Amino acid sequence: MNFFKKHFSRYKEKYINSLIFIFTTVTTLELGSFITLKILKKDGINIFTDAAECTYFQMLMPHPYLGYVNGPRKTCEDSIEVINKLGFVGEELPPKRSNENFYVMLVGGSVAQQLGHIPIRKENDKIASYSFLGEHLNKCYLPPKPYKEFKLSVVAMGGWNQPQNAISTLLFGDRAHAIVNIDGYNERNAFINTDTALGLPSNNFAYLMKLKYTGNPILEFLISLVSDITLLQYNNPLLKYSNTLNLIRKTVNRISVIVDPNRNYWREKFKGDRKISYYGQFALPKTWDAKKIADYNLTQYKKYLEITSQIGKVNNTKTAFFLQPVPALHKELTEHEKLVPIDYKKAYVKLEKEFLSLQEKGLEVHSLTKIYKDIKETVYGDGIHASFYQISPNKYESIGYEIMAKSISEVIAEKWGFTKISSSNMCQ
């Protein structure tokens, strides 16, 4: 004890100066970071806005067959409350097909996900989920006997494209009574300006893998740093409010999204091949021209839909396929909707034609591209998603998703024998 007293007395001034230096440095960094964040928010830089507090890839976890699903990341705590054990938002598919309720499994990308279940904050500040399609089905129809009500189970994720949808039906299709597949927009990239096969994972998967295969060790370090800082802040109530760490994390997020994470630039430049990259895994012959690649990918797309249909038949599960609406076709766009450039119109017209040709093979295929043709108001909030607004603690409103839910419900009700129970405006 005497040793510590003597030691402190001897070096007291040194310790005090060190503490003053640390305090001054931390205060300066925090103040500077606070001001910088305020400036960047004011300038409207997207990655620095409040919406970036929980970035999409931080909400994900790897899945051995589907690439990624929603995960248990504590940094996105609000979202965890509505995520089921399978990694999806909303009603969980039972391990065995229910004898009580009629389960509809909705598969696809982010549009299917939002149509199926959107997290909603209730009056008690708890998070639940709201379903446009589920709401329409249960208010307007009765399922076939002996089932009591519809249960809508979303097996869809932002950025998913075929064959992730087909694989999900292989994994879970026997748990549901019916499968509704909605896709088209994410797949469009495989038909325009591409040199890879359909199925190249979205950037979300590469960010989740911490950019390990870009060939860029700096990017790998930066994305790992984001992940570690985020977790460190969550576990430490003091660091949670650090402006300095917030600035570092958000700056790195900004840098990381500039680079295409599916490419290994170093390998391509110095070795001349695409090994050790996601592009390499999905690479097509360099001798193929754009038309040959597009035709090949269209064949693959149709194959995945046919496989899904066959999986349904094996499992005695009903299947229906819907090509999602896009701003490029049939709608008179508002000034807001025109802000997003459209470079895929020709490719989507061809996709629609090939999609509908599957009727000849007995698939229930239906195009939704004309459902907004008479709507003058703004439907799209961005390049593909319909705008939606919370109007009460238990309800969202959306012109786009309500029309989509009604259109899909009418088709499957007729095909699968649902009984209409309401003549309200919503159901007309």
C-alpha cells in the first residue's frame, strides 16, 4: 500500500497531465465528430442519415443454402422482435403443414417482403408486423374448408433473386398449403449489360461476408472495423453515444459501398482471371455476346420457375407466379417517379413475354405490370418499392401495395377456391 502511495506521489503530476491530455483529446474528437455528423446530415448524404444507424447488412446472418436471412444482430434490436426462428419477418411456417390454418408462403425479394410483412410500432412502443397481402386475404376471403383463417409466411429477403426463391421452396415448400412467387425486378440485371449467370448474389451477401473476396485487404479491414465498432458500441452504454465512433463507422460504410464487392479487382488485373470472387463463381464464357448471355439467363430463369412448380406438385402444394410491376412499363410516371433512371424497359418486355410463355407448360403465371396503368398518383417511393405510411398504431397505407395485394388475392382466390366474404371497398 505504501508503495502505491509513494509511486503516485512521485508521478502525480505526470498522471494528472496524462488525464488532462486524454480528456482534452476525447472532448475535441467528440465535438469535432458531432459537428461533422451534423454537417453531413444537413447535406443529405444518405449513409449519414438516421436511417443508416442500422444498415441492412448488419441485420443479416449467413444461411447455408439461401445466402442470407435476417439475423440476431443486437445492433438492430428493433427488428429482432419480429424475426422468427427461420430468419424471416412475421408468421413462422410450422415444421409440419397445419390442419387448422391455411398457410400461404410468399417468396421473392424486397417487394415480396414488404407486401408480406412490414415492422410496425404500436402504441405500447412494441414492434409488431403488418401485412398488406395477409390483411386483404383475411378481410375479403375464407380459405377452403376445414381451415379457419389465412396465415401469411414471408420467405423473402431484400436482394434475393432466382435461384434463391426456388431453393427456399425446396427447403420449406412442404410446410405451406400454397406458394406465391413474386419476382422479376432483381432478375432483370441478368438480362442487361452482364457477363455472369443469373444467381450472382446481391451486394448484401458480400458485405455480410465482410468483403473477404474483393482482393482488397484495406476494404476487408474497414468492413470488419465497422462490424466490430458496432458491436462494441452496443455492448458498452458509454461508447454507444460516442460521436467519434459513429463518424468512423458511418464513414467506413460510405467507403465500402463504392466498390463492387462481387469482383476481385486485384486478381482480374494481375492474373487475368476471376478466381476467388463471386463473379468468378457465376462467370460465363468470354466469347459469349450480350444476346447469348441474356438468352441463357432467360432459360435459367424459366427453369427455376418450372422447378418450383414441380416441387409444389411433389409436396401437394399449390403454386402461383407473379411478375412484379416496374416503373418502366405501363404507368404514367409522376415527377417524383421520373427521378430514378430506367435502363431495362426492353429487357423487361422480353422477360414478361418469356414469363407468360410458361402458361403453355401448365404453370400459373400472371403478370402484374399493368396494375398501375390507371393510377395518376405517385406509387413508387424509389426505383421499385411502393411508398407506404403508418396511419395508425395497427395499420399502414399504400396505394401500390394495396393494389398489388388485391390483384394477387383475386387471382389465387379464383384458382384455389377461396370464398369471398366481404363487399367492402377494400374487397371490390
